[in-house]
Amino acid sequence: MESFVRKVCFNVSRLPLNNSAWSTAREIVRQALQYNAAALIFAHNHPSGVAEASQADELITRRLRDALALVDIRVLDHLIVGDNHCLSFAERGLL
């Protein structure tokens, strides 16, 4: 059987930054299950223009990855977009 990934849904979510990482993870898991997702790619911008992962970015990515793994949903990447540059967690080995 051939294995492939295809886009089923593109969803833009505004999640509160002052909320706990686990309540954010709960909402992401809820939406992923609603769409019957097998895998997700996260992306967000840094208004400063610096496309580098902060400790908070790394923490929420690990928590999302771990929460989604409980329901067999893979995190393929987390992209951070800055001025003329994009950081890929997958390419950096941060997943």
C-alpha cells in the first residue's frame, strides 16, 4: 500500500497566549479529532521578524506533540515565519 500525506483542511486558529499550554493542547486535539486528522503542521509568525524558536515555542510544541500522540496524531512540523525566513522544527530536529 502506498503511503502519502494530503491536505484535508487548512484551519487558522487564534488561541489565547495567556492560556495554559494544556488548555491550548486540549483545543488543538479537539479540532484535530473533529477533522479526523492523521497528522498536523503548525505555523505561526514572529512579528519581530526573527524566525527563531523561543523556549515557549519549544515547550508548547513538545506538549502538543505529546498530547496528539495519545490519540495517534503525528506532528509533522512546526514552522515559525519571520522576515524573509522560515524556521522548521523538523529540519532542526526539534520534534
